[in-house]
Amino acid sequence: MKIYNFINTLFFLMLISNFTASSQNNNSILKNNLIDRNIHTALLHKQDNPLSYPIIRLNSEEKLQLSFDDFNTDLRDYHYTIIHCNSDWTSSDLMQSEYIDGFFENRIENYEFSFNTLQKYTNYQLVFPEEYLQPTLSGNYIISVFVNNNPEEIVLQKRFMILDEKISVSANVKRATIIEDRQYKQEVDFIINHGNMDVANPYSDIKVVLKQNNREDNSITNLKPLFVKQKQLIYDYEYENSFEAGNEYRYFDSKSIRYQSERIKDITTNSNTINVELFSDISRSFNEFISLPDLNGNFLINKQEAWNSETEAEYVNVQFSLLENRKLSYGELYLIGRFTDWEIKDKYKLIWNENTRKYECNTLLKQGYYNYLYVLKDNSNNKTNLSFIEGSHYQCKNEYYIYIYFRDIGKTYDQLIGYLKTSSDLF
């Protein structure tokens, strides 16, 4: 009888999940998103490697680690599922039964309460894929966390990728070939070697996504091979595959709030808030290049005096400011870095203060070490311009990520078949 009931329940869950997955198939782009205002610091990376990006190999022993903090005072019942996406992060036409082996959703059981912190929170942890919920196909995925066992009550979504490596990629990062771009741009030439893999039409079957430091706002997604040779696709453009090199990332260190580190001007505490005021930044658009070590926009949660930073780190109100002689009429300024999910978000928008003659932004961040830059969003075309405040220098060291997708004949989804992380080191 127990087995019979279990099979019936499993069958019912499959029907519901497949229906939910089908209803989600639309043209909207799924992004890293914190939907519940009580959810903070959602991190997704390879297990035990917090600076890594969430990409693992299909059918391997590699695991991803998801964690997030919940400011709700009561424990909540969180579950998760995964959604397969196309190369452009729209949900694919697959049903969950086509890309999941096992249950279509599972409970997040690991949690721990914050210890000795001004802001109380509960830290939830998940390591996956789990034994009873395994992805069976490569490609882009969203992990969707919801509450009360209701897939409609989503609290957060995070992107990750499953790689089934069938081709190899080689790349060369260099100064831009075009003369007028050589001082401030970098060019990424690369070759796809597809060996014994048949590619009927490389111009339509292969999709390439090229990213600088994994930024979303300036990624290149429309590249086609310039030359097609036997078992090789060559992407050796002069303009289409070039990026503004940018500048070394700014930083601040809030690992300890007992003293003011190099970039911190003041630390104040009241009954329920810790305020960290940073020294005002200035424009670097016309400065000479200075090489400084950075994390290429990454960040690391850490409390210097803690045994376990995940539950002992404080939340602090970080006050950014940028000196500027005037209010800009043709665009808006934003903070950008991995802590912003590499996207332009309203919560990281800087507001002009007429009295101080500064652009300012206050945002709540967990203690740690952060990289960031200022980017201009142009009102006329909605494009971002990093060099407006930061300048751009070909010597700047950046990481470049190349993702190769393939849609086989008769298939309705994009496989992730190739991946390369490389860097510019032009000194």
C-alpha cells in the first residue's frame, strides 16, 4: 500500500511540475533575482569555492553551493526546483521530466541562525545536484527557491550552467587591432575545434556568448564564425569581438568594523544599524593607468573576528559617494560588480545630492571584501558606458569567458558544449 501511494504521489507531482514548467515557457529572460525583500546575499558557486562561478560538468561529482540569508524572524519552509533555459536565458520548451532525473522539487533542510549579530537572520544552505534531483541535460539553468511548498511563491532565482564538453576552445586576448582603439580596447580572438562532432550549419547551430568578467551589460552574443575550416570555426574579427578594457576595480574592506581600513572614512553604530561611510571616489576617466591587484569585480563574504562568517558577519549600510561637479542630464550612474549580479539595478543607482555635489548610494551589504566600478547608463540608447567615469586602458587585466552552445537537428533546446575562461595579461 505504501509503495502504491508513493507511486501515485510521484505521478501527481510529475504532472503538476510539467504543467508548471510548460506554463513558464515564454519569451521573458530569467535573471538572478531576489524577489522577497527579506532575502539577502544569495550566493551560488562551486562547493567550497566562493569566488568561482556556478558552472559544473554533466554527470560529474562536482557540486554547487547555494546560500542565502532570511531576515524573517521565523523559520520558513523552503523548497527548490530547476528550470532549463535556452542560450539567451529564456525558458526552454522542455518539460521537467526531460531534463530532471528524480523528484522535480526538493526541500532545503540545512539552516543556521545568525550568532551575536545586530541584524538577526537565518542562513540557509543547499549543496546540489542531490541524489534524488539530478539534471540530465547540459545547458543554462535557473534554480528557483519558493516557500510554503508553492512554486508560485518564488523568493529568489539564480543562474547556473551544466557543461557537456564536446568541443575545445582556444583564445588569444590582445590589444585591439583597429588603430584608433588600441589604447583603450581589448580584442578576443578564438577558435572552436569541434573534432569528430558534426556541425551541419555552424552559422545557425552554434551560438557563442562572450563575456568580460562575466558582466551582463556588455556581453557579446551575436558572433558568427568568420572562417569555417575542416573541424574548425574561426572568430578572428577586428571590431565585433572587442571590449573596452576598462580600469582596475575599486574596492572596500569591511571584514572588520572595529577599525577603519584604508577605504573606510567612518563607522557609526546606532540601536539597529551599522553605517560604513567610504571615502568619496573621483572620476578616473583622464587618469594614467595604475596596475593594482583586484578580484575582477568579485566579492567575498568574511568577518575577520568570526569562526563562521556565514552566520556571524554583520549587515552594514555602506555609503558610496562620487564627486561630480554637475548633475548629468544624459544618463544615470550605477554601481556594478558581482554583488549587483553584473546588472544595472535600481537599488544600486546613485542619486545626485545638490548640497554635497556628489552622487550617492546607500546599500545594505554583508561584511566582506568587495570590488566595484561606476557605470553610466545612457538615456538615449540604454547602453552602458564604463569609461565615462572609470576610463579605459588596454593594459587592464580582465577575465574573459567564452560559452559555446549547440542546437542539434530536431532538438528544441540548446546544449552547452564548450567553455573557456581566459584572461588578458598585456604587460
